[in-house]
Amino acid sequence: MFPHNLQHLFATVFYRANRDIAKLADLLGHSSIETTRIYLITSGMEHRQELDRLGLVS
């Protein structure tokens, strides 16, 4: 386990709970939200699971 992994985990969990990327950027010390977005990139499988949960695509 590396410190960066913990930071990534924190960012992911925080964003899923709060959906506030500006606050997350502040907490992580990022001057740009674009830097913070890197932590929130999801995989194709995660996208598929989200669509399945919403029931929008059959």
C-alpha cells in the first residue's frame, strides 16, 4: 500500500458520498479541479454497473 493509494481511496469515497468536486479539490490541496478529476475516472465496467443499476439501458 502506498500513500497515493490511500489518497485515491479517500478521494473516491469522499466524492461518492458528497458529489462536491470543488470541496474535494480543496481538501486534496489541488489548485485545479482538472487535477482532482483524475481521481474520479471510472472504468468501463463501473459505467456499465451504474447503467444497470439505473435500469436505463437493457
